[in-house]
Amino acid sequence: MVDARKSSWLTLQMRTSEVFHLLRDGQPWTRAQLCEASGLARSTVTSRLDVLVKLGVVAPYGDGTSTGGRPPSLYALNPSARVVGAVALGATHAVAAVTDLAGTILGQTRERLDVAQGPATVLSWVAETVERLLLEADRAPADLAAVGLGVPGPVEHSTGRPTNPPIMPGWDRYDVPGTLGERLGVPVLVDNDVNIMALGERSTYLPEVDDLIFVKVATGIGAGIISGGSLQRGAHGTAGDLGHVRVTSGSGVICRCGNEGCLEAIAGGPAIAARLRDAGVPAETTGDVVELVRGGNLEAVREVRQAGRELGEVVATMANLINPSVVVIGGLLGGAGEHLMAGLREVVYQRSMPLATEHLSIVASVAGDRAGILGASAMAAEHVLSPEAIESAAANLTVSAAP
């Protein structure tokens, strides 16, 4: 049964979120500016500002410039009103943070954590870490509004459940949002790790770019695709799974997925490390490969540059199909510097159509290992500040205040 008081209030105040949307840019606004931009009457804007200030998501910002008489009051988004948890899980490590609603990191930690330990162990660590970071940031548990979580595998976006993740035994169809949400008492948003890295890079460093591909090159290889300003997940969350695209030089090489010739089996960090070991160069992990390249080991440099060429074969196809304006290279192997980038650019510019590459930039990630938590933060904050969330919070505020 619908609460009559809430229904009545919503009928009168349906566009509180529209006023708030204007204030999302972080810039201070006067009432007159909000009236002009929204087309609402001054009294309506004032009442909706009052609601937003009571919710804490908007705060007075001082006074504007007077044109004669009393200076107008200014209002702006209050990013410190609430905080969100942001967690990026990798195959063998995890990064967690608490941020404000604008993505400012208030506390952060990075630890070795094997995702193959299973959801019970890993999610327990996530919950304990977010709670600890809240305490260290001097924020109350009630300040936590949501948690964003990235995992290294496909995710069904509508449910937040991992779907047949190849390196996450025990996680298939596991109710990650329900389990973690029950522990922390807030909504939990879950997505593929590369998708949230794409969100983090764009929201923080490339906000003006509407067509972008973020390629993570590490233990596995994947891409987050932003087209027309929106993240493209595909029908079942597998969009951008570059690691299992067949490449011409992969004949006879069996991938861990069971297929032959996958890009990951040729250009992924473990594959490069294995070839270096075969050549007598000690390299056990992707991190070892990166350190060898940074140290000037010629065999490692040669292998990484060739891996860039293999990657370039697939990225060239993506450039023709999706036509991004920027391709960002991140992940642990992306830290190997220009050697990977040189091989990739060589093939992309050779194999793509001239119109697709005329204004294409291929760059290294600026966010680096923070891309995941920045994206997880952006995903969680977007949920907290969505029109639906603002309208619901405003309705609850008014109903609870009614006699």
C-alpha cells in the first residue's frame, strides 16, 4: 500500500532532483541562476533548495557579487555530506578506499589478496577494511552511503553477480551485493574491474572524452568501453573481453579458457614471464617482467614490445569498429613504459582505417593503480546522487518530518 503522505509530497515536489542535477557540476549557483536554468519559479527553487540543504547534499557557499543591494546567496554540492567505499579486486591483490562524493580519497590501503580464496574470505576482508578506513577517516558508520566494488571477471550488471569468472573459483552467481550489503548496511554496486578502471580514468582525467577504450594488460587482458559518454557492458556483461580474442600468431597455444590462440595466452603477463624463463631469464610474475624491462633487460624489452604488437592487432579492430578518440593503456604490464606502447601504436596505426586513427590518441593511464578505486567511487557516488535516490531521500525526509 502506498503511503498517502509520501505520494502527495511526490506529486508536489517531483523535480527536486532536477534542481540538484544543476548543482552536480560542483560550481556555486544563485537562486536566480537556478530559476533561469530550470524554468521553475523562485519559490519552487527555494523550497527544493531547502530540502537539499536538509539532506546535506547541498550547502550554502557564501555570497555572490552584488549588483546593488544585498549580495545573492550561493549554493553548491556538498561532497563531504556522505562517503562511499571503493574497492578494486585483482587476481592477487586488492585496493580499498573511502572517498567523499566527489571522489577525493580520504583513506586508502593496498594488500595482497588472492581472489581464488573465495567470496566468503574476500568479502569479509572488504567489509572489515571499509569499516577500518571509515574509522581512520574519522567518519561514522552512518556516513557510509554505498560501496562500489570491481572484480576480475564478468558481472551480470542487473544483479551484480559474477558470471562464470575464469580466475574466481566459487564466485559464479554468488550474491556479492546481498552479502556485502547486509554486512555494511548500504547498497553495493558491482562491476567488472576493467569497466570501473575506465570509469575512474574518464571521471578523473578525461571528463571531456565521450568515446574511450581503457585496456588493462596484466595477468589477463580486458577493455572497458565508453561510447557516447556511456559505459558499454553488453547483454551479459562480457563486452570488452579482449583476452580471449584469437590472434594470428597464437596458433597451437592453448589458453586457460580451453581455446587456442587467445590474446591473453600470448601477450598476458604470465605468458611473457613463461617465455622469459624458457630463455633463461628469471621471471615468475608479471611484476617481475615489468621490473626486468625497467632494468633494461633486452630479452624482456623485446618480449614486451612484441606483446604490444599482438595487443595492437586486436585494438586496431576495436578502433575500426568503435572509433574511440582515446585508447588508454593501464594495468600492471602497462607500467612497463613505452616499450609496450610502441609495439601497440606500430600495429594500430598500420592496421586501422585512416579516418579511425586521424585523431586517435593512445596514451598510458594517468590514474595508474588508482583507476579502479576512482571508478568504484564514481560508480557508488553516481548511485547515491542519482535522481531516484535524491527523490526517495527527499520524500522520506518530508514524511518523517510530518506530524
